[in-house]
Amino acid sequence: MNHLEPQKRITLEDLERLIALSPLLGEKLVTLAPIRYGQDGRLTAHIRQKALDLIEDKADIAVEGPAFFVGSVDWMVRLEEGTGQLSYAVLETNGGSSRGLSLLHPEDTERIAAGYAEMLRFIEDKSPLIAIGCLEVDKLITEKIHVAYRLAEALVRKGLCEGAQVLPFDDFPGKLERGEGLVVIGPYNKVVPRIKVSGRKAYLLDQPISAIIGDGVARRHPLLSKGEGMEVTLANWTFPITDDKYMTYCAVERAMDKLARYKVYPMRFWRAETAAELEGICQEKVKEMEALLIKPFQGSGGAGVLPVLPDAHLPTVIEKSISEFQEKFGKERNPFPYTICEKITPRYALWRDSLRNYDIRIYVVRQGDQLIPLGSLFRIALQPFTGQFTKESMVVNLSGYGGIDVKRGLGLNEQSLKTVRLEEEDMVNIFAASAVLLASIAQNYKEIREASPLTPSEPSYPPR
């Protein structure tokens, strides 16, 4: 195996050329370059430093061991009626499978790759194998490619092997010679069935796996899904919490003594194990507030997330949510247990001459033994808010309405702050709170999981 040469480094520009040519290969990939070009690196660095300065006790962002490396937190800005005061509510957390890495400023995209490379500190194999899982049709596969090449470089640079390369799963030889390193990328439906667990080790075909990137790999495997304890480094062993909105909200409550100083608002939330329980909770709680939101277990892209209004016909709403979820993930995927949470009054953005809902995604990366808030994305709702609570005016996911709508994503700059009607200090608070929350999850995830036991859905791909 040849040593990697520095002049062969794969850059973001190389990947943009691949994206431009992708229609010739039969699958048109998506570029996030328009959002990346809108990132003000200087402003982002300024806010990041102010956020780190605001965190007085650095133990609040400390992490130990191989529990967590890269993730993100999605926020909504809450407007307090009457006073006009702002606070910030956590919508969800995301772990090592976070997408959108290439929308960050190029320097921050490199910091994300360096965050994944922190995993190598916990690898001792002299023939290291890193497995990266992806969606069966991943229009952002270039992000995985970028990370894969950076990891291959880091394997050699850190002396873990003499040479390393990147291969698609179909070209994986099944066994590595001593001194060889490999980063293999493959879709979940190919990689997961071929992972065997023996004792505390995981094997891809006949080769021990050193590290895995992709929470979906562990989530889909009946043994890896049980959690930490394996002799394999996972980008996010806290995935049972970051995958589950209910347990994320439990984690927010647990950390409120630290988060309150950043104006974090703890939403009211409940859990439903069955359709009957979901209907009963919604029927009771919607009388107490303006509206609710119901969210399926381990969903993404807003699939199945629906508003519940006081006059709603609950069986119809629940049936529509389940149908929407299973249309995206398949009927074998269980949407229960559901999370129910209050619908807060948001601070609307002024975008395209209309008021629109939005959220803020903050990316967080590990540097040494600390979590650092890295960069951000504003996601604007598909439709304006007109007083009617519709999914299209509430759920802001860029990938939730067929394809990836890059136009509704804004990088962090002075103009985007005006669009979402926030001040720099708002972003400082949200940056700081993101790192503190994910560090708290990494520090306490076993206790959080035990206090709120996970109800897993059936693995999609049982190992052969």
C-alpha cells in the first residue's frame, strides 16, 4: 500500500468538481457551497471566542474517554409574550452522523475533520480499519469522502500505520496486512449486516474494526446498539440520547443549573409508548397550551413531526404522522415511543418580505479534551407564518420536503443576523450553551440513559 503524499490531499474544491460531474455518474449530488460562501469566518471566530470566554468553568465543556467527538444542537429562539424577552429552547441534538459539515467556513470544515481524528487517540491497532456508514442514497456523500481522506492522512501522520487509503465498501479486501490502514465507506444496508461481534470486538468481514463514524451503524446493529462496552471507538457513544428527543430534553433538564445562565428555556415534554397513550397525552395537554408538537422516535428531516392544535382530530393527526414516518423509513421501522412537547412562541425571521419560523444549528467539535462550539446554520421555514400552524410553516428542515433546499439555509454573517432579528450576544449564548449541553451529555450519558431507558426500534438490517 502506498504512503499518502501531501500533494494528493483531497480539497473541498476537488469535491465541488466531483459534485459538478455527478450527473454523468447517474446520481446528482448536492453542494452546500452557497451556504459556505455566506459564512463570515471572522465573525464566527469572534463569537466562538466570546462564547468560550463566557464559560467560566471549563469543566463544563470537558470530556474524557472516547464518548463524543462531533455533534450539533438545534435551537429555537423563544419570544416571551408580554415582556419581549428572548430565551433559547433545544429542539434536538445530533451526534457523530451530523450532516452539513461542508456548509461551514472551510477552516471550520477542517476542524470538524480534526475532531473526528481525535478518535485516533484511542486506537492501538497496527492495521487500523475505520468504517464510515452512510445513507443508501447520500447526496452529501462528498462530506464523508472529505472526512475519510483526512482520517487516512491522520492515520499515517500519527504513526498508526505505514500507509493508508480510502476505499468504497465493495472494494474492501476483507483483511489488512500489518502496517496497512484503511478507511472504508459504505451504505448502512451493506456495512451493518457484515459486522460481526465476538466478545468485545467488532469485525467487518474478517478485519477488526478500530473505529466507526455513523451513529446509524451502531443504531442498526442489535449488539452495537446496546451501547458502549465494545473495544471499538464510535464517533458518538451517546447516540441513544442524541437520537432520542425525549432523552435530549431530559438531558437539558439535568443540566439546567449550568444552562440557565445562557438563557436556555426548558420545554415541557412527555413520552408515549403507544398510539392510545399518544392520543391521551395530547388530548389532556393541548388544553393547557396553544399547541403541541409530536415527534417520532429516531426520526430525521422532520418526517412525522406534526402540530397538534386544540381542535385537532387526534386519530387523523397520529395516523398521518405514522404514515409520513414509515413512508420515509419503511414499515419495519417503529416510530414509537413518541415525544410530545409544547409548541413555543418563536421569534420569527423576516425573510423574503414575510415572517417565517427558523431554527439555528450549532456544530460542536472535540479539541483535545474539550468541546468547542464551531459554527452555525440558520434554517428558514418553507412557508410564511400566517397565523395557521401548518407543518410547512413550522418544520424548517432543509431536507424535509423532497431533496435538499439549500436556498433556505443561511450562513452566519451580519446580514443573516438581521434576517433572523438576533444580536451577536444571542449567538454567543447559544454557542456556549451548545458546547455545555453536549459536554454534559458526554459526562453523564450513562446516568441519563438509565434514568430514561431507551425503547429501541427493531434493527433495520439484522446481521447475517
